[in-house]
Amino acid sequence: METLNLPDEKGHFAQYGGLFVAETLMHAITQLKDAYDKYKNDPDFLAEFHYELKHFVGRPSPIYHAKRWSEELGGAQIWFKREDLNHTGAHKINNCIGQILLARRMGKTRIIAETGAGMHGVATATVAARYGLECVVYMGAEDVRRQAANVHRMKLLGAKVVPVESGSKTLKDALNDAMRDWVANVDNTFYIIGTVAGPHPYPMMVRDFQQVIGQECIAQMQEFVGRQPDYVVAAVGGGSNAMGIFYPYIPQADVKLCGVEAGGEGIDTPRHSASINAGQVGVLHGNRTYVMQDADGQVQETHSISAGLDYPGVGPEHAWLHDTGRASYEVINDDEALQAFQDCCRLEGIIPALESSHALAYAAKLAPSLAKDKIILVNVSGRGDKDMHTVAQHLDLAL
């Protein structure tokens, strides 16, 4: 697989990333890193990975010109990368295919995962069913409540869903419990992490499996538009969909990369999930990155209307991209994301995930400030079926 120079051998993106885990996990981490180093450029592994992406996931996902929305906004042309059309309805399946193929080669028989919005849990349960492996998914009790449809999907796919009642009962706490499970069951268990966070080699490995998104975009934009976009925009929680589309564009200096964090009720309030814009450098879930924490270094509770962005940290490569200036990171609040969600439905006939709606909202703010010949490419990371109940509650809709 194509790679740039980072991370280094120890998993560092400058000061970010690395490996901060209990000694009891070091053997499992070393085993994982050795296996990934062995297989990441193996022709048979890559052939099986791309076969599954084509015939099971349904790749390549198309790009789409949002003509009506672009015309209404009156500025730049907005294009979508349609990850919502993947099997299971989001980008998460790309990474899960890669990791479960690795798990099988390592002889693991049990798969665990954490999930927030539920899409990573569904994707993990899907690939576990595809290959006949036991699957346990940890999910914050609050997310179990607001993502009930995805909980049902995971159970139908044969996974055991474990509600996590500790802390804020969201993604952070689900990841904590999944880590504890891994420590206790390292011999037979493979932990499929859903984002570009966690201890090395996860941020690198998840990015490498997700970069198919940006690779396809480069070919598709050239074919259908004749050039690359001026801006690439993606929502950032942990940051896997954003890294997936950003990574192949990093060498193209004339393409601006814009990550969009969840501003919740505003970053001047405690109710947001904007780790880069309002956090400080710290250690979370095995890596050093930007973390939402108080003056004593305690991780703060987060908020977003989107369960998938409700995380108090961000992938270390995003922290590095921010510090170097290669990518900018903007903030979109709940109400702005809800408006973009409705506009996309009404004008384009596409129901986006609330995560993706944050990226769409920023694109809608940016487009009118640009000339009509400029192009904004937005990663529509998932579809919004899972968010119908949340949207109905906030808009007082009767479903």
C-alpha cells in the first residue's frame, strides 16, 4: 500500500501518536504490528482485500455533483463522495474488511469492537458474520438508546452488544471497556478499532485501509471533472473517514484539506466535541493527541447531536496535520448540522448521516465565498437512516 513518511517506526507523527498501553497488552500489540508489517504489502492479502471491497462492499463508491444545492448556494460547485452507498451504509466497512482479513491470518477466533453511532459495530458484526467468527461489540448505554436501529442490526448479524454504563455512557467509555476485554483475552481475540486513534499501529493501519476513498476520488475527479477539487472536506470525530479521503491528497499542495469537528452547543460551552479547536495535548486510549480535558488533566465529557463525533480525542495524524498547517479544522454546531441535513434531503434526495452533515454544513458555508468554477469535494461518510429518531426529536417530527 502507498504510504508517506509518517508515522515513524514507533508510531509517532512528530510529538503525536506512539504507544501508551499497559504492559499486559504489549505482546498483543507487538504481534499485531508484526502481522501488519508482514501482510500490508503481500500480494495475496491485497488481492483478497480489494476483491472483498469490490464484490462484498460494492466499491468503488461514486462521486456525485450536488447541482441543485450548488445552484442555491450560488458559489462553488459541491461534489459528494458517496460512502453512504457502501454495504452497511458507511465508510467503516473498508477498515473492517482489512482488519478481519488480518485477524484470520493471525489465527484469531474472536472479534471485539467499540462503537458510537453504531456503524462501526454493524460493519464489524457484518465481517464477523461473513467469516464465521464470534463478535462482541461494546457500546455506551446512551448510544444504545439513541442508535437502537443499529443495535438491532448487530444482534441480527450474530453479535453480542454490551451496553457500557460507566462515565458518559458514550464512545469513550465503550473503548475503555473494549480495551479491558482485550487485556483479558489477548490469546484468541482481535480488537477491530474503528478509527485512526488508539495505540500504534492502529492509526496507521486504519488510515491505510481507508485511503481507498481518496485514491478513488483522485481517479474519479480526473475522469468526470478533468481536475482535482480545490477543497476536500470531511467530518472529524476520531477521524477515519477524513484520513481516508485526506491521505492521498496530502502531497497535492494546491488541494486544501478541511476537517470539521462537532461544535455541539458551541465551543464556548462545555457541550461540544471539538478536540483540536478546544482541547489540549494529552494521552488518550494509547496515543498522544489533542484531548478534551480539564485543568487537572481529567478527560471531559463531550456532546454532539451526532453519536459518531461524540469523542474527546482525535487521531494523532490529524493533530499533526493541524500543527503543520496542511489541514485546517473548523467547527460546526448541532443546529448547523441539522440544517445541512435537511437541505441535503430536500435539494439532493440524499439522507446523510449526522456526522456527514457537519461536513456538508461547512461546505454550504464555504461555497458562497468562492467563485462558481471552484470545487468542494465532501466525503458523505454514511447514510442517515440510523439518525431518523434523533432528527425527529430535534425537529419535532411525527414518525
